[in-house]
Amino acid sequence: MSNRLAPGQGDTAAAVSSGKARFVPVNQSAYPVLVALFVAIFVISNITATKGVSLGFLITDGAFFLFPAAYVIGDVLAEVYGFKATRRAIWTGFGVMLLAVVSFYIAIALPAADFYEGQPAFAEVLGLVPRIVFASLAGYLVGQLLNSWALVKIKEKTGEKSLWARLLGSTIVGEFGDTLVFCLIAAPVIGITTFGDTVNYTVVGFIWKTLVEVVMMPVTYMVIAWVKKRENYPGVH
């Protein structure tokens, strides 16, 4: 049996023998940072989405400008790290959002101080989030899992070629599933009650999010290239 130590183990062994403080080395991968951004965007979007927004004849919500970024990061995760790692990020976001909802409920239920005058507004804004959390989480899980699954499946067919096809195909599949599930469940909660407005809300959401991802595709290309180079991705120099 070899007594050779893995990189870093020699320093750790020396620290143990000398009694010095020791720490676990931090992985330098970009994956944790991407997951943090991915989860943060999801949580923030769920809060801003509680506001219905009217832009002329367009009816949408307050997260329309932010949520597509989650799919850009989702594409990067799936393209570079694969479906299993992306699924872990998706479930992490799911868990953090549940924690946020429970925290909102607890904060609303806590007795307000005499000097605090914002309790009604605080409860009204954050109290809406739990009522649409089912729609949000359902749409999030369906959309993101479909998005990453479709990208990986297309990549299995195309190899490293035709990145644009993977990004576009996965976007259409993922955004359609996400938008359809979320809008059908959440529309009544934010005040959309007629069939026509619901269709408008769903179609506009799908088209907008898909177009934003198409417009952002050059950025997605650059981020994927940067992450692949940083992670010493095979074939990338």
C-alpha cells in the first residue's frame, strides 16, 4: 500500500501534528457561486412576482425582468455540470424558498413593536408569497427540470456542437412548462380572473421570457465559455 498523500493532505497532517488550527480547503469551482445566484434570483423573483404589472396592453408581473436570468444560469449549469448537478441546484432553490415562506409567516405572526407602523403593508406584501408559493414552486420545478433535461438530451445527440440548438430547444421546452403551470395557478391570486386576461398573461409571459433568453444567448455563450475554461473543461483551452 502506498503512503503517498493526496494534494493538501501533507499540510493537514503537519497541522494536526503541530497542534495548529486547521481548516477544510474550499473548492475553487464556479459551481457554488452559480448555484447561489440561481437560488437568489428564484427567491427574489417570488417576492417581486406578487405584484401585477400592466404595460399598456401587456399584463405581466413584477418578476418579468428578472426570472429569465434563472434560466440563463440553469443553461450554464446543465451545459457544464450535467443534469445531476443542475437538479441538485434546483432542489436547493426549492428548499431555500420553503425556508423563506416559513420565515415570512413567522415574521408576520410576531407581535409588532409600538413604534413599527408598517405591519399591515408588511403582512400584505409578504403574506401574498405563501399563497402563490405552490404555483411558483410547481412552475419552477417543472420548468427548470424540463429545461436542464432537454439541454442534456440534445447534447447527447449533438455532442459539443450546436450549442445554440441546445439553448434554444431547452428554453422553449422549459419556459413553456414553467409559464403554463405558474400562470394557470397564480393568475387569480394576483387579480387576473378573466379567461382572456389569463391567456394574455400566459402567452405574454412565455413569449417574453423566451425572447429574453434568445436575446441573452450571446451572453450565455460567453458565460458558458468562461466557466468551461475556468473548470478546465475537456477540449477547452
